[in-house]
Amino acid sequence: MTDRQVSTQVKKEIPSHFNWIITLLLCLFLGGIGVHRFYVGKIGTGLLYLFTLGLFGIGVLIDLIVIVCGSFRDKAGYKIKPM
């Protein structure tokens, strides 16, 4: 295994320090303006969501499903999982 593969494997194991409930609520109530993406450090896609109203609602719906499933990742690549 290379160092890159080990690093990717470690990221899959360690949960993010961001709170899952807060991320879920931000997506649910303010997802149309990308607040949940700003919260987890994804500034670029947060701006995209802000200017397109959550990719016309489709992006917010997808993010909501991914967050509920526990597969949403922060900027560093760590999963934001329910406690």
C-alpha cells in the first residue's frame, strides 16, 4: 500500500468534528443558500448554492439524502456521521 492509499483509508475511518445534527438542520432550513456547505468548509460549492438557490433545489435534496445516510463529507474528506 502506498502512503496515499493509507491516508485515504484513514479518512474513511475517522469521523469529522462537525456536528451531524447542525449540518442536517442547516441543510433542511437554509440549504437553498448553501449555509450547510459553508459550515463544513466547502466555500466554493457554498457560493454556487447561494447563487443558484441550491442548484435549483435539486442539490439541496441530494445533500439532504446524503447527510441523513451519514455519507456527507467535510472539506478535509472526513464523513459527518450521526453520533
